[in-house]
Amino acid sequence: MKIAVIGTGYVGLVTGTCFAETGNNVTCVDIDESKVKSLQAGKITIYEPGLDVIFDRNIKQDRLHFTTDLAEGIKGAKVIFLALPTPPGEDGSADLKYVLGVAEDLGPILEDYAVIVDKSTVPVGTAEKVRDRIAVNAKVEFDVVSNPEFLREGVAVDDFMKPDRVVIGTTSSRARKIMETLYAPLVRQGNPILFMDERSAELTKYAANSFLATKITFMNEIANMCELLGADVDAVRKGVGTDTRIGKRFLFAGIGYGGSCFPKDVQALAKSAQQVDYDFSILKSVMEVNERQKTKLIPRMKEYFGGDLSGKTIAIWGLAFKPYTDDIREAPALYNINQLLEAGARVKAYDPEAMENVKKVIGDKIEYSDDAYEAVKDADALFIATEWPVFRTPDFDKVSEYLNNKVIFDGRNLYSLEEMKDLGFTYFSIGRENIYG
């Protein structure tokens, strides 16, 4: 099948590459000329484990193409995916200017029937708006479908190729048949394609992400209670997570969630509720708690250093909002860096993938290290912000030797309390006993 994907950001590039992998002829369109030139030259523009392998393969086998020309990109396409940014506006609602702008551009250049698919995360009612924009100048029939993505950064290729479910919102039998054919190779193991109306599909994405964000935030609140009551959040997590009605995932306490989806989607759903005069109070609490949780360890750090961080050097392990990605959007590390700098501290940081992106945002306000051990050399404390596997079993003898003080502030609960006691570290984590070496 001939497919066009408009937008070569994270979702667009994964979508286009993975559909090419199932034998489709895919053209990805983007207005960023430098990005398109890189992609045409076979240089992948995002970090996502496993994506580079299938990207290279489909470039070589001439199934994956890139262009800045919208008319050229959609020519002959039976399905056109809109994978465009929907950033939060000043009031928290999703900004649809990119989606609706492209929809308007599509109308006069459609040459034959096509299914236009909203792959971006969009508010309820967007499919209707896209349909109206295209219809103004369209000379051929078309359908608009909602097909939200459920990709987790770091495992996006597996999520796409082996989805838990595929959600498709359409009331058109013609579009349904085409989408069913397109996704059939990805659901051969029996996972469902869930067909529903467009509005329900649009709401499903926001509901799923907001529920997961709520689950994370609830466990962080439990962790905060554990600290006051002398309980251990790891024990509570296991006791709760083995209940099959709840499940084990998204129950790890820490310094809050970040990324491109949860913060934006929770905010957008709360705004949608406000627009229909519904007080979605749970989401308000989720946002408030997560904002506080991000910098929860800074007061403890100040207390440890006698209330003054000025002149102290803090090593930070992890800058991405989660491991296996270079995405720093709403990353808790950035919030902590800002507070440390405001307090007069010097920051040395290391992340396996995200340092270049941080440099683009904050420049030389902090120091960037070549490896984890260089970051802790002559530092007064170690702060862990991202749970990269490389940080889980470090050479603690070397860490101890390089640090001026054997103290770790762990925002991701990477280490066991027993291990920290045995090694003689002073260790602060989330929802657990403080260890004093």
C-alpha cells in the first residue's frame, strides 16, 4: 500500500519506518529541509533503540522516502497520516495549528480518495475539524480517521510492531476496511483492532495516558506517606502490585513523570473538561503533586549541606526524562538543575544520550562529562535523575573515591538500602529510610 506520513518527529518517523517494514511504500513529508536532507542521506534524526536497523533496511530496499514537497509526498497515497506536533497552548489546551494547517493544504491537492489519519494526540472533536478544513477545497472523496499512537519511548519499535491493541476511530466502512488491511500484519498474534467512533478514539488516548500519570502520582503520594510513617515504599509497591486488579507497572516511586506525552496530555484533558464545565479534580491534583515531586530531594540536599548549596558541586546522573531516549521534554533533571543553579551550586552531568539536547536548551550553564565517573570526580554529592541501566551497578569503590562526600540523592530508588549501609554511603531516596554512613 502507498502511504504518506506528514511530520518526521518521533511519532512520524517511527510510524513511517515501521509501516515500510511491513512492505508498504512510505513517503514521509516534513517542512524542515535540513532534517529531510539528513533522512534522505540515511542519517536517522532521533534516538530510539532498534529503529536505526529497520530504517537502514527500508532505505536500501527503496520502501522509505522523504520529501519537503507535500503534493509529491501524498501522490498516490491511499492512507495519509498526520503526525504533527500538538503543543500545549498558553491555557493548557492542545494547539492544533499544525494539524489544521496541513488539513487545509491537503484539500486542493488530493487527486483520489484517501483516508486521512490523525496520528497526533488531539482533543475530542479534532477529526471533525480536520474534515471540515479539507472539505473546503477538496474535489474528491476522503475520510478522516482517528488512530492514536501508544508508543513508549525506548521500546517504540516493539510497541508499534507488536501492539497491545490498535485503536481506530471511524464511522466509514470504506475507511475501516483499508485500516484493517493496513494493520493486519501487526496483529497476527491475536491482539485486537478496536473500532469505535472518532470522538471515543480521541478520548481513549488522553484517558490512557492520564490514568497512567495518575497511577504514578498516587504511588509517589504513598511514598511521601511512607517517609512520614516509617514504612518502605518498595514493600508497599510489591504488596499493591501483585493484586491483579492493579498490576505491577507504573508503581515505582520517584521524582515524578516527564516527557512529551504525560504532562501535555494530562493538561490537555483537564482543559477539555474545563471547556465543558466539568471539574476533573483528580487531574488537577495529579499535576500539582507531580510538579512538587520533581524537586523533592532538593530540600534534603540543602539540609544535608547545612542549608547552603552555594559553591557545592553536584554530579547528576541522567538528563533524559526516562532511559533509552534522548528526550528531555519536561525531564525532572532540568527542574533540579535550575534549582541547584539558583542555589549557587555547580552542576556536572552525564547522560548516555541526552547531553546534546540539554546543551541546546541550557548551553554551558552546567558541565558535561564524558562518562559517569568523570561527573562524580571532586563532586560533593551524586544526584540520580534517570534510571539508565548503566547506573544500576556502578563501581561503588570508584564512586566513593571520587566523591568529596559519600552521599547519594537517588530520585529513582536504584539501590538497595542494605547495599548502601554495607558500603558506608549516606543515602537519600524516595519513600524509604534515610541511610547515614
